[in-house]
Amino acid sequence: MARLAAHVWVGAYLSRLGAEGIYAHVIHRGDATAGAIAVKVAFMNGRASLWSRTYGLEGGLGWDAEIADAPEAEVDAAIARARGRDRDLWVIEIEDRRGRHLLEDPSLAG
């Protein structure tokens, strides 16, 4: 199966989040076709998590919590380091007190 272009996946993900009443926005646009994607989930209490897309053993795509429930400044620093290594990185920020991100849905493996 062909992998979706990054900008297509990001647009669909933002629409899906919006349909669930979850506020999200792009804080950094990466390469439109092949950029990696990171998702920051801000809990609105000074804490956040950082999710990144990963490849499983079978080659399929999934999501992994790179940083789980840490001070938001720590997550922001990790994002800054990642952007320093990869200028094509997309970064999406979700603001949700309950920490909803929908990344556990297999249809979002992308």
C-alpha cells in the first residue's frame, strides 16, 4: 500500500480531531510529501506528551509515545532538537485536558 503524502495525512488528521471536538494546529510545516510527523499533546496544565510515527517489525506504521506526561518545556525542547536534525519535520500540537489524540486508531497509521 502506498503511503500518504505528509500534507494529506496532516489535513485528514486535523479534520478528524476537529470532528471529535479536539483542538489542534500545525506549529511547523515540514516537507509536503515525505516529511516526518510529530504530535505534541498539551494537557493544559503545564504537562505534555510527544508522539512520533514509527515503523513496526513488519514494516507497518504506528505511533509511539516518545515522551509521556512530562513538563511541557521538556517536550518543547525535544521538538526543537528534532527540528534541528530534521527541517522537514511536521509538528502538530493538540490542546486537550484529557490528552485525547486518536493515534491509537489503526486508520491513522498512515
